[in-house]
Amino acid sequence: MRTPARHRERHRTDRIGWLRASVLGANDGIVSTASLLVGVAAAGPSKESVLVAGVAGLVAGAMSMAAGEYVSVHSQADTEKADLARERDELETDPAAERRELASIYVGRGLQPELARQVAAQLMAHDALGAHARDELGITDTLGARPVQAALASAGSFAVGAALPLGVSIVTRMESLIPWVAGTSLAFLAVLGAAAAHVGGAGKLAGAWRVCFWGALAMALTAGAGALFGAVV
């Protein structure tokens, strides 16, 4: 008799690490670069100055995203390591108390006390630290912190997002640069929001509306600041 093939289900939580960093990076790339281009253009400089500002914003923003994601996610990873080290010590010094603690967690989730004790004993016999990391600390391989992955995803997605309004500004005449950059950037944001919502299993319209609203607000405020600065100077 043939043994049935093992089937591994794919869940959206498998993507949460890189998806969050990628969406955040691309969104920031579009919004910050488009706002920068619109704001600088509203001040009335030459097109070359606008493009220089856009390129500088792309490079600086990508590096800032990478550094910020790496530092923040690395802090999370450090916390996880510290918790795991403490749990490892507790398992070595008092495994019986740790078994009772794990069993109490399963009782709280609905198991009968005797069954909870059996489950705790079997799981700890198989992988005691893994059982406590998952069920007591909430640390899993899928949702664990990955600083390098987050940094690369954020930097790369920011650069791709920033390249979109920058590319539009390159091929657009200076007198029509602001409406073209603003309009196409909102379209890019709508597509990004809908795609991210689809991958994450949420409503596409709501996802598109959220990013478009904040993107439009950022560009409007930056354009106002640029126009005011240009009038003063």
C-alpha cells in the first residue's frame, strides 16, 4: 500500500516578513521621491536641479530604509535570542516546572488537564526548546526576525518604487512635470496597494485607497512647502 504524499499547505503568514518590508519600501520610494520631485519643482528651479534632487533622494532613501529595517529587525532578533537563552537555562535547571508551565498553556487553550500534560511531555521529549519557543514565547521559524532579509527587501523595493516617479520626471517637460509626476505616482500607489492587499488576502479597494490618500496628502503638503519656499527666495 502506497504511503500518501505529504502535503504542505502554503499560508499567507509565510510571506509576512518580506511582504511587509517590500511593501513598505516600495510605498516609501514612490511617496517620498514623488513628493520630493513635486516639492522641488514647485520652488521653480531648473529641470536638472529637480532630477539631481530625485536621484539623491533615491540613493539616500534606499540606504535609510536598509539601515532602519536592519537596526529595528535586529533589535527584535536580539530580544528573541535573549528570550530563547533564558528559556534554555530554565529547561536545564527545572524541566519539571517548564513541563507544568507548558501544560497549563494547553489547558488555557481548551485541552483537558491530563491530555495537556501528555501533549506537553511528548512535545518536550521531541523538542523542548522549540515547543516553549512556539507556544510560550510565540517565536517560530516563519515569523522569526530576519534582519538582512528585511534590509535588502526594503532597500531594493524602495529603489524600484523611487525609480517610477523619477523615470516619469525624466521624460516629462518641466512645465507639466508636477501634474504628471503626481498623477502617475498615485496610479503606481493604487496598483501597489491593491497588489499588496491581494497577496495579503485583504480587500484590494481598501488597500489602494489607503496608500493613495497618504501619498496625495504628502505630495500636496510638499508642493505647498516648495511653492512657499520658492516665493520667499
